[in-house]
Amino acid sequence: KNSLGDWCVDEDLHALIHLLRCSPIVQKLTLRLRLIGASVYHHGTDESEPKKVNCKHLKKVKITCVQGDTRVPNIVKFILANAKSLPEIYIKPYEHWVDHADVEDFDLLT
């Protein structure tokens, strides 16, 4: 089982966009966001790079995050703008700080 964390979800979503562009047949995506914002992991963005990806196979997205994470609306807007059909999107705030193994997994499937 695989999931993605803060390392790939900076404010501009650059790494997440790149990952989805390179993985067009992903069906299930789980994001575990523990930081509010990810400025620590900010990567420079090439503004000339289009922010469109092919997410036509994406069926389920689960985002577990700290309450009030400002990246979540941008992630949801991005996914909805790039998905061919409406995927199931679950957003669940952490009830308490948990270890990676304690959080329910969705598979990152191809």
C-alpha cells in the first residue's frame, strides 16, 4: 500500500502535478498532510509549465489532513479540473497525531 505525504504537496502543487502527469493510470490516491501548508518543502515552479494532467482513471481520492490545511481546496479544485469523471473525494481531519502505520490506507494503484 502506498500513499503520498507533505513532500509532494507544496503550495503550488508542482510535485503532485508532476507525479500525476507521469502516472496517468492512477485509480486511487491517498494524501497524508500533516503540516499546515508546506513552505518548508517549497519547490520553484516553472510558470510556463501547464497545470493540466490526464486523470481520467482516477476514481478515489482520500486526503487526511490537519484541520484548516489551506492546500486542500487547491488540491480538490485541481483534481476536479483534470478528472474525466467525478472521483469520490474523502477529506478527513486527523483526530490526533498518529504514526504513518496507524492511518487507514488507500492504495495508489495503477
